Amino acid sequence: CWNVVWLSCYDDNLLMYYEYLDIFLDYIKSNRKYSENTLEGYSRDIVCFIDFLEGRGISFEEVNSKVMRDFSLHLNSTKNLKSSSLRRVFSSIKSFSKFLYRNGIVSKNFGKYIVYPKLPTNLPKFLDEDRIIHLLSELESLVLKTSNEYKKLVRVRNIAILFSLYLTGMRVSELRNLRVSDVSLSSSTILVRGKGGKRRVIPIHPVLQDKLKNYLSVRDSLRLRNTDLFFVGKAKDGGISVRQIRNLVYRYTSLVGSRVSPHGIRHTFATHLLNDGSDIRVIQELLGHSSIGTTQRYIHTSLKRLKEVYNKYHPHA
């Protein structure tokens, strides 16, 4: 539904690169249903590339392998980005380049000159089963120790958040954007809106069911403004921000001597399921991975479990 071929009849000097970027962002917002956070990421990455080109007087048509290598060196020297972040920047530029080429704005797809840096094999830290059990029991005791009534209510919410992350494997952004209507205690299911508008249904564990019931009993007391977001807080829309969730996860996991991110809790969820013999396809569905290859990154963490099964069942082990 977006036709910007007419732009190709204008000289690059007469049309700022940022106008192309605005059109591209409108396109992916309308057609790919990306979240605001994703759109901001695309915009930030592409603006960085445009600034680099403008600073050196290079047009889109002049981008080649050398320009891309120079841009990569520029990012390394000025941003000190990790390989995963560099890949994200290049992925944004590649999508932008493909859009410009397909719509006749540029005569060549300069994204073909991008060379992605290799990703390190290390995965985010995760908690072993003993530590996660210790953590969850520590959180329970925190509520009992709290004399301040408001703090006690906040901790009931925080416990529900931690249990939700660990027992569903949701991304932090998915949990933050949960609506009240997405959580059905009667059917024990949570409707999760994932990346690119994809939806999946996750079952609610009986332990999580209790924590969510406890939270819902205090939700109205914590709510500062009218909102249909499930987890309430001090954000402008009445919810709790991703940063707040990340900070509370760091703070609470530090209690058991292992500071772990929300993504680390998601990794913990997947690893524990795999260790307990769950099918990798089921884990892929629960995590909302489009590719099984992404889920397979967790396999090496379960080597202990694989060795146990091998030694137990192989006839010559």
C-alpha cells in the first residue's frame, strides 16, 4: 500500500535522507506492526549511519564495501558496541537499504556490502535450580518481614513479576505490556503479544496462579491512574516500566549472589525445561522463537542432563 517510487525522480541533494527514513519507519509501522521500542531502535541505528555518510559527503549511491568497513570501524572506535549490538545496527541498515532499492529510490542495494560480525558463543547468565528456589523463598520472606503496608503491596506485585518471568519465559517487554484481559485465571492461560505482533498462549503454572491471585487482590491499591495494563506502576501509562522491572530483577537476584537480567531469567526458564526433558519444539513455542535455531542455543547448557540420559539408557555406557 506504500508507493514511494516517485521519490526516485528527485535528486538526492533536494531530498534529505531523513525524509526517506520517515517514510521507511511509517512503512514498517503500518505493515510489520513493530512496537515503538523496535521503531526507535531502527531510527537510532539508521540515523547513526546517515550522520556518518553526511559527515564524509557520501551519498547512498556511493556506499560500497569500503564505506561499510569504515562505518564498522567508526562504530567500534566511537560506540564500543558488542557484536550483538553491531549486528542489530547492520540489520536495521540492511532493511532500510532493501526498502530504498525496492522502491526505486537508489539504483543498488548497498546492504549487500554489509558483513556481520560473528557472535560470541556465550549466553546470558542463568540461575541453577537451587538458586532459583532459594530466590523465590527469599522473596516470600521479604513480604513477611515488611512492616510498611505500602511496601508490602509493592513486594506482592514484584513477586508476581519475578514468578511470571520465571514460570512463563516471557520477554520483559511482553510482560510489561500485558493487559488485564490477557490473563485468564479461570482457564489458566496468558495471551502474550510478542515481536512483530505475533501472539502465543502460555499456560499458567499452579504456583504462578497463586501469586497472580495475590497480586490482583492488591492491584487496585497500587494503581495510580486508570489503566488496563496488568502490572501497574508509576509510568505515564499507569504501568511499570521495562527499566523498573530490570532493576528489580537485578536487585532481587543479587540476594542469592548472582546478579541476573530479565533475559537471564528467560534463559533460566528455557534451560530448566530442557534439563527436565521437555521437547525443544515445545520450548520454542513457549519462548515465541520464530526459528528453532534460536532455541537450540540453549542445548549446550544441558550437557549434564544429556550425559545422565546417555549413561542411563545407552546399552554400552
